[in-house]
Amino acid sequence: MLIVSENLSDLRAEVLSWKQNNEVVGFVPTMGNLHEGHLSLISKIRRCGATKTIVSIYVNPKQFGPEEDYSKYPRTLDEDIKLLKKLNVDCVFCPSDKEIYPPNEKNLITTNNPSLMNELCGRQRPGHFYGVLLVVNKLMNIVRPDIAIFGQKDYQQYILIKDMVQQLFTSIDIVLAPIIRENDGLAMSSRNSYLNPDQRSKAVYLYESLVRASKKIYKNAGDYMSILDTEIERLNKDDLNVDYLELRKTDNLSNVEDYKNISGQYILLGAIRLGETRLIDNIIL
Ligand code: PAF
């Protein structure tokens, strides 16, 4: 039976009773509007050994900039709960803002990785990763899972969370789950629902560019900057405003000094804007 918990203390009591029974608690943090990408996180965390699964649904105001889509972000709690019931998830945690950010709370700190937090997506979204780390830290402290899982689409988020968990000595295994794609290759995202039919048909060009560029880079081992420039030009011509298209090292997202074509070592990441909608994607080479 799915337990729906809005309350921090109820949730803690439930998890404590599981732990006393030696259950392995798996945590899937989400902002709701669940799609197949989220559902794959649930199956993967079970394959990783979770015997109890908690999904949180919370649209975190602190990770949205003032001009961003916080108010229009799709909220579909009833449908989400139906889906989670079908998947035999044990608990869904959907806290209120007051529960997560009590009104008397002062400026909170979290770990700080200033270079990476302000690069790639952080360059266009100042403060975004501060908000993400803050809420993930709070949620992990509430749930105290053994394992938590994050999707590869938000790879920069995953690296920053792994770094935070390591720096704070938090004993939670952080697992990465692969990107789930639509039939044409577009990475699944709640924000895809903002696209009109014309934008939707163009949205896949980002993935196509990533595939084309990663193949060329991998083969040539040569001037990857000019390969990326060609793709950026192509995308911009198609009215996809490129925020970035960058090759980085997979393990910590540092810059690539001297490229060598070794499988798994590099990741190509991209972000575009289609009208008001910002989409991200990546491919590990
Ligand atoms: O990836 C997301 O959906 C969010 O950034 C997360 C991890 C649930 C934090 O709000």
C-alpha cells in the first residue's frame, strides 16, 4: 500500500520502522509530473538493492530564478500518486513549502563548489544549484535513505550532489540512471510539455547535434572546438538558441585540456532555448 506523507515526522517514523526491519531504503527525489524517465529511476533503484522505495514530489522554489517557470511548472499530484500506486512504491513524500523552509529559517549554507556551480547550466541560472543542493540535502536528512538516485539528463546536478555527499560525509550511495528518450531521441523532461508542435519537432535537433558531434570528436581525436562550433552554428540557424555545447571530463566536469579518445572519459553537454523553454541533454563519449 502506498503511504502518502506530507508530514516530516510521520515519514521519519515510517522509515525508522523499516530500518529496524533491515530494509534497504531507496530514495527518488522528483518535482513530480512523473514520466517514464522518473519511472525508470524507481526500477533502477530496486535493481540496486532497495527493498523499500520513497519518492518525493516537491517543486522547490529555491532552485528557480525570478524569471523562470516556477509558477507554471506542471503539478499533477493525483496522476503521479496513481502511477506510484501501480508501481508498488512504498511511500510518496509531498511536503509543503512551510515544512521544507520554516518561516523563521535564516540564510542556510550548503557545500560550495563555486566554479562548477557557476558554469554550464549555472552560468545561465545563477543560484539554481545552490537551491538544488539545499533541498536535496534537506530531503536526504529527512528521509535518511541508504541509496538515492538521480538521472543523467541533469548530469551537472548529479556531480554536484555526489561532491556534496562526499564533502559532508553523508553515508548515502548516490546512483546515476541513464537518460530515457522519446522515440525520436528527445530526452524526456516535464518541460517538453511547454513546446508547441513546431518547437517539439525542432527540440530533437539538440540530441542529433550531440550524437553527430560526439561521433566526430571520438573518431578524429582532433580539433573538437571546431566540431562544436559547427554544431552551435547549425542549431542557432534552426532557431534553437544555444546556451552552451561543451565537452567536459565525465568524472568531475572539469575542462578538457588534451583530448584522448578513451571511452567513458568525456561527456558532451548541451543546453538550448526554444522560445521560453530551456532544454538540456548530454552524451557520454
Ligand atoms: O532533478 C530534479 O527533479 C530536482 O532538481 C530535484 C533533484 C528533485 C531537487 O529539487
